[in-house]
Amino acid sequence: TFSAAPDTDFTEGDILYNLQLWSGVGGTGTLLQSISTTIVDVDPSSDGPTPGTYEQFAFGSTWKYWDSSTDPGSFTTTGYDDSAWSSGPAELGFGDGDETTSMTRNSSNRSYAFRKTINITDGDQYEEFDFEIKYDDGAVLYVNGSEQARSNNWASGAIAWSQLAASGGDGGDNSRLTGTIPASALVDGDNYLAVQVSQNQAGSSDLSFNMGLSTVKLATYYTLDGDTSVNEGSTASFTVATNEGDDT
């Protein structure tokens, strides 16, 4: 008798399925053969949203922000205390006249910081997180302390708080940074997003920041097809597939 049972811990990433060949009935007797295969990003449960894209938060959402002339320290980390920061809905910035929240312009400032806490449930049911950031002049995105994206006007290597962006973004005041955050970068529970927006010259007259984030669920179920019995010396074939529709 062949037994096909999923691993009980459905974590994001590779999930192991075992096919076991026993000499008896119902998974008893002598184990003759165990065959393992790796399936990526499969959630066999029926719970959670159906495949599609879901908005986590949109442009115009509220952010904590730091517009002081002093270095805020390790603001990208998960344990950082931002309780004393100001907050307001995006667009945040100054100098362009289209801001929902007007920040304080400091002539000595090179950078400004933004933080948001989001709560994720059933994160293993999601394939990725898609983001879009509006910025001026340079931006770098951190998730739970790790850099996930940066605009193309930065040199390689770590970005310091006092570092200037190499030039204005591709779209000037309306520059956009888009990309994908792997689901593995977020955890069930609280997650911490941090964005540093920097000027291309100290004391620049304007600053812009806005951001939206969507979750994408692609694979939800699996199917297991194959031979129901096999004789000694013969070959049994099995196919495990998701319902994503792309032969995964």
C-alpha cells in the first residue's frame, strides 16, 4: 500500500512529501521503500484567500516619520522604539505643494526616515509581496531589518544616514520604485517596514514619499496522481502538482 501524506508543518518555502512502500496494509508491516520529493510554495489547506492579489495598504496610508536634523540611529531594525516619532498620512514631504502631511525641512538634512508596522497572518499562503514607492530623490526599503530594494541612484554597499543620493530619481518629484519582496522576508505577526529617503544635495528644497503594498497568493492546493498499486520489480509513477495552472 502506498501512503502519501503531507508534512504537518506548512511553512513557507520547500515542503517535503513522502511516498512510502510497505509490505502490509494501511501503513503497517515492513517499510520497503521511502521516496521523497520537494514541492515549492504549496499550501494544501482549504483556508485563507483564493489566488489573487490583495491590498495590504495603499498610497495615502499613515506612517511614522523622522524629520529631525539628528541621526535616528538603527531605525531599520525590528526592536527600534519609534514611539516619539511624528505620524501622518502620505504623501509625506515638503516643498511641492501636494503633500497630505507636511514635514519640517531642515537645511542641514540629507535624509529622512519612515516606519510602518504591519501584521501578517497565514503568511505561508502567500507567494510574494509587491510594493510601489514614490520618492524624491533616493530611496531604500528595509523589511524587518534587511534591505529589500533601493532606487538606482545609489552606489553599491551599505547606505549611511548622511549619504546623498547620486542624483535625482528617474521621474524627478514623481520617481517610482517598484519590486517584489519574497514572502520569506515577513513573518506571522508584526513586521516592520522602514524607508530612508535621501536628498541629492544637502538642504534640498523638496522631499516626497508615498508607498503601497499588495500580497500575492498564487498556489493553494495540490493534486497527487499516479499508480494505485505496483508489483515487485515494476516501476510506479506519481505526479504532484499545484493548481496554479502553469505545470508547477
